[in-house]
Amino acid sequence: MTSLEKPGIWKKTANGRTALLYLLPSILLFSVFVFYPMFRTIYLSFFLTDQNGDAAIWVGFENYSYLLESTAFINSMKATGLFVLYTVPIGIVLALFFALLANEKLKGIGFFRTVYSSTMGISVAASSVIWLFMFNPSMGMFNRLLSLLNLPQIQWLLDPQWALLSVSISTIWMNIGFSFLILLGGLQNIDEHLYESSRIDGAGYFYRLRRITLPMLSPTLFFIITISLINAFQSFGQIDILTQGGPSASTNLIVYSIYREAFINYQFGTASAQAVTLFIIILVVTILQFKLGERRVHYQ
């Protein structure tokens, strides 16, 4: 066959079969752990189910109608929205601040890089237990500090006004290590010659930050914002350990609401409808993030 001849159909199909063979393990894993649960959830959202989770009575969109009329679900959505607003912006700003500090060429800065990223090595369960002791109203560190300052004690996890904020603080601490590490890697990939040229021209630190660092770091920031939004909507472990959705459902985020509805109330149909709703919300937020946020991204 000459160099100008196209490969025959047999050669093309052979290449396709080889590619599928390599992809087969991943396809099987995704089918079992992603695609089947997803389609099963969508299917169950149109049914009333028995206690075993099997479809019993077809109800169509009644589960979704019930959610729109449910005060508990609406309050859960509000709590989730507030939780996202509390955790994502503050977490990213703090991670960026620590990354900028750790990117400075100072003696012993490696120690601080390790400290800032150390939360990555602690599981959500272990972190939540630590924060549970710190928020303890009688022996916790925060109330001890308030006592030293002669300030009134706060029921951090028992007061509806403080519970969601307390869980948000612990979540920011848990997630900041990952964001810090990714942002630090992005900072270290910025060409040092850009900073040297700006210093020669007399540019100050904040001018360099605004005109060089943030534009060059924008792809990394875009990634971190997208991942942080998705993780915030899917938060569960710290809620389960710290508050179990209370007090007065003030921390009953949507993922925990799905868990309670399915495995405590055994209402798998409405739980599936909530899960589908959450999927749609995350999908819409991600699409908006790509449509609006990517315009400000400056790729090298």
C-alpha cells in the first residue's frame, strides 16, 4: 500500500476493536459504579418504592411535585445555598492567600507549605471528630477562648443561628489544603521572567499581583472554583458527624436530606427525586461556570 492510500475498513475496525479492548476495564467500572446507579436513580424517582427500594407504584412526576411543595426540602435547598456561599469564596481566598505566602522564596518556607497542605492527609471523619471536640460547649477550645475574653458562651452546634456557620468553618479548614496545593503549583508554573521584567519597569507587588499573577493563575483558579462548588453541594460526612442535620434542620443539606429520606424514612422514590434535582443543579451551576467564568480565563 502506498503512502497516499487510505487504510481499509478492516484496518479501521481492527484499530477500533483494539481501542475498545483497552477501554473495556474503565467502561465496566463506570457502568457498574456510575451509569447503572444514575439510571436506576432516575428510574426510581418516578415510583413509590417499598422498604427494599424496589419500584412499587408508578407516580410519574408526583415525587418532584411533592419536593416543590415540601417545606423541609425548600429549607434544605436554602441551607445548601448558604453553605456554598460560606465555604467556597472564603475557602478559595484563604487558599490563595496562603499559596502566595508559601510561594515566597524564604528560608524554612517548606515547613509552612507542609502545614498549609496537611489537611489533605486527614479524612473527613477524623477532621470532624477534632472539630466536634473544639466546638464542645463545656470543654471546647472556642468557648474557653470566649471565657478568657469575658465573652458569653456560644452553643456552636446546638444553636440554629451558629450551627451552619460552625460546620462551614470546619469545612473550609478541611478543604483548604487541596486548594492551597493546586494554587501553589499554578503559582510556581508562572514564568519568573515576567516578574523580573515588571520589577525592572518599577511595578509594585500589588500591580504585579493584579496584572501578572492573577491572569496567569486564572486557569488554576477556574479549576479550583469549579471543583469547590461541586464538593460544597456534595458535602455529607461532616454534617453526619457534627450535627446530623440539626438543630431544627438548620444544617440539613441536600445530600444529608437524601440520606435521611432513603435510609431512615425508606422513601427511596422521593430520595431519588432529590438526587436527580441535585444532579441538575450541579450540572446547571457547572455549565454557568464554564459559560461565564471561562471568559476571564487567560490560557498561556
